[in-house]
Amino acid sequence: MEVQYTNTKAKALPGVENGQSVETVKTQSVRVNYCLYARKSSEDDERQALSIDSQIKEMAIQAQMQGLYVSEIRRESHSAKNSGQRSVFEQLIEDIKSGVFKGILSWAPDRLSRNAGDLGTLVDLMDRGQLAEIRTHGQIFRNTPNDKFLLMILCSQAKLENDNRGINVKRGMKTKCEMGFRPNMTPLGYRNDYAGSKGQKKVFIDKKRAPIIQEAFRKVAEGGLSGRDIYNWMVEINFRTKSGKLMTLSSIYRMLNNPYYCGIFEFPTGSGNWYKGAYESLISRELFDAVQKQMEVAPKSKPGTKIFDYTKMLRCGSCGSGITAQEKFKARKDGSKKRYVYYHCTQARDFDCREPYIREEKLNEAFVEMLSKVTVEEIEEKPELRDELDRFRRLSSAVLGCTDDEQPEINLHNFAKYILNEGTRNEKRVMLSCLKTELYLKEGVVLAQI
């Protein structure tokens, strides 16, 4: 409770001799317990409303002059456009239902409601006799048809103003777009016109930062640099935003993908409504398209559709990140394509990790050497490899000319090479599990430990 006003100077109630009934006298003799409710939204459409402190001050003076009993003051900074969004107002409604308050004191009806839902709640409380009256600056609303009708008109008018304001704002934004100016802050490399009159403000090039941004686009399109390369370059030259901060990697990617720089923009974003800018573009449309082509990333496959044999089985020996793979295709003279698979560090733990790429064939050679030290008994313990081991024995017998009763000695080097080159992905992984150690890739060499 912040302030309490009591009716210490209230005049005696007029009697029946003044033409009032006994019931009227009894009704007026009941003291109404008020809650002073003050609200102001920080949104643009309510900037002209009195501040919360001003509302409280004015209504406190009115309460003292009229001898009203105000038991509590409640403040709220929230928009009343939508119902059920104001926690303080919702608690006030619950307190009225439980009989804590019988009246509301507020600066204006639109402080209580600017939507149909909250307005209906207030009128319903009056209909049920739980809310005796609402007092505003210069008006009193009681449980009478005329008062409730007037309250609904005033609050509905506030809702109408909200709805019309939204339409007008959208119309104004569309008009500004048609004039060639995006209705929000300009991106890095441009400056907003703060001195121009409303509706006629233009966009100027930031002569300090625009050349750097132009150079960034050229480095990507002509030099083949990536977004991270541009980030490192901007850190190196100490490039700063208008607020004096270094650019982040994500903001660089947004910049490189922003068509605003080539003289067109979409508003709202994702709407499909494109406009030609009335400002000077920093780059040509051809340069922008070249950057987009350079930055194209193949769409990610659905989980499970792109599988490599040795992923999730190796770790980077330099930074401890995982090892991933990617494939490349090289066209041959006969029109066919040869597939190459490269394994490399994911750089999840260190973006600057320089661990070199390694071809899958090189990995196979390293694994074969390591598996040569595994015993036949260890391989026979793997059910997934028994059939291939028997097949390899029969093949070896045929090559060596052994009889059916003779069992040739298994050459583990050749068997490992056979599995890693001809076996299924599952057989390869089971074969490597015989090593019983975590594998690391460091400087192009597979290590059992680091």
C-alpha cells in the first residue's frame, strides 16, 4: 500500500427531506473501497499519455477533494491492446471478485481497457454488483445502463483508435517503401538522415565504412574468401561499427547476404514484396550475385542419407575436436567422375585449428598397418567378421592350392586391407574396434594415443 485516503471530512448525508428515498440514503452511506490504478505503455501509440506518477498525483488530488477512500495504489507499465496480458490488472480483477475493492480510480477509461476482452470483464463485474463504480478524471461510471453504455463507447473508441493506427502505420510504411526507402534503420555502410523533415528523410552513404564493405564483397566474389576470412580481415584492420564495436561473424554473413547494398530491399522480410531503393547502391547487382554464388552451400541431406565410413571414430590430435568428412568429384576425360573422400577436423573446439585434410585411401593404409598387429583370435570373436574371414580363407586356399583338410595361415595385413577396401561400412567399423583404443588424427598420421 502506497497511499491511503479516508473520508475524514465527508459531509453528512442528505436526508429524505431533500426528495431522496431511504434506499438511496442507505446506498450512499456505504463506503466504497477504491484501488487507484495507473498505467502507461512504453509503446509509441501511448507516448502522449500522462506518466504514471502524474496520473497518481492528479487522481490523488481528486480523491482528497471528493473524500474518497483509496486503500491501495497499483502501477503497471504494459500495453492494454490485448486482453489477459497485464498481470497487475488481472490481479486487480481477482481482488474485486473477492471483495477486496469495490471501486476503481483511474485517469481515463482507456487506462483500464483498450480491448473488448477487458472491457467485457469490467462491465460483467458491474452487472454482478461486484464493482460499484469506476471514477476517472471528470466522470463516474456506476451500475446503470447509461453509465455502462458510455463506458463501453469510450473504451471502444480507444480500441478503434488502436485499430486505425495500425492500419495507418502499415499504409505509411508501404508508401515509404514505394518511395524507395526501407522504413527502419539502414545497414552498416549507410547513414540515416536525422535532420530532414518527417516523411522526407533520405539515406546517405557512410564514407568512412562504405569502402571497406565494398572491398569485402569484392574479396568474396573475386578472391574466393569465406565469411570467416572476411571476419579475420576486419579484425586485422580493426574495422568498427557505428557503435564502435567489432563485427561478429554472424553479422558479416548477414551483410554479405543483404541485397540492400545492391539497391533493392524486401519489406517486410519474407513477404515477397520487393522495392527498388532511391538511395545510391554500394555494389552492382552482378557483384552481389557473384557473392551469393560463391557462398552457396549444398543443402544438408536428411539425417542418415550421407554416411562416411570413419566419421565419429577419430578425434583431432591437435585440438580434440571430432573428425568429419566431405566428398569431392573430379571429372575425367571420358565424361565419368571420380569420387574422393577427405577427412578433416570439425574445428568445434578451435576455429583456428590447422590440422590438414587426409584422403580416405591414406586412412585405409594407416589402419591396415595398425590392424596387422591384431590376432586372428581377436577377429574371430567378432560375429560380424566370421563369414568374411571364412570367405577369405577359402579364397586363400584356392590361390595357394591347399586341400580341403589344410587351413592356410591368415595374413592379417591382407585381410585388413581386404575388409577396409571391399567390406561394408559396418564391417570396417567392427574391424577397427579390434584396436580397442581411441584413434587420433594428427599431422596426417593416425595415432592410437597422443
